[in-house]
Amino acid sequence: MIEHVDDPSAHLDTMERSARLVLVNLLAPEPDETALHHPLDVDGLMRRVSRMRLRGYEVVHGRSHLVLYESRPARGLERVASLARLARARRRAGR
């Protein structure tokens, strides 16, 4: 649950350097949850993930984004496939 860390981008950097596969839950916080969660730019983090080799993406309960990706950038057709997978999942979730 990356919304609990102070710097989600730096945390993802560390995860990507340490593992071949990264599984992360991005929870878009509600305005009244700031005592529990740091503000989280889910769309910005999804743009970052979309540059990687996306393996799985699902929106659960409307605001919890489960993302599985390889920690290396997608190139060419892999990038197109990652973007298509992301767009398809986001359409299904109504985002």
C-alpha cells in the first residue's frame, strides 16, 4: 500500500532496483483519509508504470489499483501491449 510511504516514486525506484517483478497496490485516498494516507497521484504513477512491462492491472473496489509489472522498460510492441492492457483495464473499471 504505497500511499503510506512519504515518497512513493522513490519507494518504487527502490523496488524496481531490487526485484525483477513489482507488485504494488495504489490506493487513491479519499479527502478525509489524510491522517492515514499520504496524497497519491495515481494517474501519475500509472503513467510511470505504463512505460514498464505491465503484466497485470486491476481496479478493486473502485479506488484500489493492483499493478504487477517488470522492473525494466517496455520497448516497441511491448510498450504498445502494456498501454493497451492498461487502457482496457481502466475502461472496465470506468476510469
